[in-house]
Amino acid sequence: MTTRSTHSAQTGPEGARPAGASGTERTVLLLTHTGRPAAIRSAELVVQGLLRNGIGARVPVDEAADLSLPPSVETVEAAEEGHRDVVEGCELIVVLGGDGTLLRGAEFARASGVPMLGVNLGRVGFLAEAERDDLDKVVRRVVARSYEVEERMTLDVLVRTNGAVVHRDWALNEASVEKAARERMLEVVAEVDGRPVSRFGCDGVVCATPTGSTAYAFSAGGPVVWPEVEALLMVPISAHALFAKPLVTTPDSVLAVEVQPQTPNGVLWCDGRRTVELPAGARVEVRRGEVPVRLARLHHASFTDRLVAKFALPVAGWRGAPH
């Protein structure tokens, strides 16, 4: 789901206060994949541009150690959980890196309600709004507050064993139930809205948002779903079954994957970043998340154009609609 608003609305879904609310200078949190030399140089250029325009920059301590930054840059400890304190007082999160770094930035954005602006330094970067060559433009638009903010649907994930909730998580792209051992398939029953759909052996099952439809779910054979569509996806991975096709359900549906008692253990991955072991008999429930992730957008290009550009789709010969 995508809901769009102008930048004038600075307060996020969890009540994050706008930068400058207490009379302090504007501040931007910068997250960088410092394992990429290009990202290091890009981060330094963005910081320089912000400071020249009177905007403060904040950087996690572990990343600051790899960057050449002026003393005026604020450094903060980025805890594994509770990212909201790290973003407190910031008006924007600028993320420099590939898909993994952008998903890390989404954790900060969701915890704080502060919008995230991604600069792609990786391969595809569907969550990114700009490329490395756009750094000057990114700084100008941030300084002018010239961007729109849209909300993307998330997933809330529960793991139950013997009926009791043993783990809670969330995802922006997908929650995937996967086999833990390569040599044996995972035996599961897929369920939608409290009713069984099919039982099959497989490598796993992906439950995704429209945002995640171009990620793991797409690689597993699922459909591309436009971000404006409100829906949930369930996509089996390498299923050994006559009926194991991707499903698209309503956004209010509850998807469930039950790991059968006689099968080997599985694992749950959320956005490929957070994982927990699933013992035989575990049940994973996925529903629409209560808290969205807010993305800052610089462009008004349609999702169709973004899809063609990101996947380098062949469109030569297109003549357009008749006038």
C-alpha cells in the first residue's frame, strides 16, 4: 500500500517530533554501507553539502569510524533494538547503500516514524529514490524540503509453538519460512483466514507486501504488485505439489504457514535480516502491520517506469496509445 502526502506533515505514525521543534537546528541521520568505498565517499559528500547549508548531520558511531567527518557531526550509538532514540530530533534518514542497507534504514524509519530517503549504491535498489550521480540533487532537495512522503505497508509476524506466542517480528518486504537443512524439504500447510489451502513439501514459503513483490517473492515466481495496491502475497518456493501457485489476498487477510510435526526444523527470515529457528510443529502467522514505513520521494515517475528502469526491461518498438 502507498499513501502519499506532501512534506508539510513532519510527524510520523508513532509521533516522532519534527526536527527543530525545540528551536534546535535541522538534523539528518545518515546511514551508510561503509564496506563500499563508493558509499564512504558519497557519505562524506552528503555531510559536506548538509553542513554548508546549515543542516546538522548525525552518524552512528560504528560508521563514523570509517568516515572522514568534521567535528561538528554528531555521532550516536546505534543499538540493535530501540532505533527510535537514535533518530530522535531528525527530520529525515538518508541511506547510502544497496538493498540490505536500505532495509536496515527501514528499521530506523519504522521505529521512529521519520521518513527514509534511499540512495542506491547497489544493483537494483527498488526502495531507493536516487542513484550515486544524484547526490547534489539529493542535498538540494533535502535543504529545500522538496520531497513527498508516502507510507508503505508492513507485515506483523507471530511465531507460535503449542499455541503460545514465542516470537514477534515485522517486515517491510517479506517474511519467509524456509527449510534449515538443504537435503530435506520442509513439509507445510498453507492457510488463509483460518482455512487450509494446501499441504506440500517445499524449500519454503514467502509472505510479502506489494513493496516486497519485486524482491524475494519475485525471484520465487510471484507477481509484481504495484505499491498502490492493498494486498498480501503468499508464494511457495520450489514446491513439490500440483497446486502451489502464488496467491494474492486482501490486505486484511491473515496468512499462516504451519510446519508439520514430522518435518525437519525450519527458519523464519524477516527481510533477510532477522531470523529465528522454527521447531517442527511451529506456526507462523502474518498479517498487515500496524506501523508503516515512510519513504521520501523525489520523483513523480510512475511505478511502471521505475519497473522498466530497475529491471532494464526491453521496451523498444513501443509506439504509445493512439492520439
